[in-house]
Amino acid sequence: MVAPVVLITTGGLLTNGLLALYGEINQRLREMTRERVSILSGDQGELLEAASLPAVARERLTEIDHQLPMLVCRHRRTRDAVLWIYASLGLLGLSVIGIAASVAADVESVGIVALAFVAAGTLVMLFGLSQAARSLAASSDAIYYEVQRTRTLGKG
């Protein structure tokens, strides 16, 4: 069996990478929201109607309005993956305490409970990884949409 400490280290490394990704998605959401507000703002700070905007501005608003929900979903999935992995780290931490208590007290039942915490922590970490994989699988959707949409511009 893999030692819980190795799994804890692995979980820490994974969450570090996922938190960096989470920050990048967060930044992209903020940029797109700012861009949307900028497009809809008039020279005097008034809010413009989308119908009164030039065609290119309306097109960009359409792209933003289509992409934002995709990015929000990816943001949530990445957050969920991090939270599940954090939960697994908690279970693995408890398993380390249980192993120490089992050895110190020489009580087999405490060791069995510690083993159950290791198994549960591993399963929860795998679930967190599956959430991260789902987020990664959807990562190209927003950019693919934008590229495809932009390729059709000016083609009548």
C-alpha cells in the first residue's frame, strides 16, 4: 500500500496546480466581464442598448454571452476538484494520526480504522481527480467556440 504521506504530498501538488488554474479561469472571467461592460458603456458612462451598437460589438457581446457560462461551469468544476482533494487530505491526515495511535497503543482495531481512512482518502482523491479531468475536458469549449465563430465573420 502507498503510504498516506505520499498521497498527502501528491494531493498537495495537485491542489497547487489546480489553484493556479482556478486563478487563471477567474482572471479570464473578470476580463470578459470587464470587456462586456466596456462594450455596453457610452462615452459619458451611460449604459447602451445592444441593438444600438455596431455589428462587430454585437458579435463580440454574443461571443462573450456564450462563453461566460462555459467558463463559470469550468470554474465551479475546478473549485469542486480542489475541495474534494482537500477533503481527501483531511482523511489521509486522520489516517496518519490513526496509524500513530495504533502503533503507540498496540491496538489492532485502531489500525483497521486508520486503514479505512487511507482507503476513503484515496477514493475521495480519485473523485477529485475525476472532477479535475471533467474541467480539463471542457477547457477547449469556449476557445473553440470563439475561433469557429470568428472564422465565419464576413462570409455572408
